[in-house]
Amino acid sequence: MRAWDYPKDRVVIVCTQCRRRGEYSKERFLELVGRDTALPDALRIIAESCPKSGKDGNILHDRCKAHYQGL
């Protein structure tokens, strides 16, 4: 499934690890990640600024747990 295929008008992304939450209109979401980006890759793009994104070598159990709410 690609970003364009996201089935709702609002995209809500939450992380159960750090409790961050972001909500985007589908239009803004597509601007940020690109229309043809696969949803798992789009999630990584959005969560990239998370301190637990794994970029700094965090161990597996301490990694970001961002997901699409309601999908």
C-alpha cells in the first residue's frame, strides 16, 4: 500500500514507546512523504526525528514503536 492509498482523510501516527503523536491531513502527509512512498517507509520518514528511531544505535527493545493509529 502506498501513501496515496491511505484510506482516511486524516493520518494519525502514534508511538507507544515515547507517547509522541502526530496528526496530518492526507494532503500534508503526501507532501511530507511523497505520493508513491510505501506506507512502512512513510512511517519511517515521519518518525525520523524520534530520539528512539534507531539512528544512534539504540538497542532493539528501546526503539521507536510508531504506528498508524486506526489501521
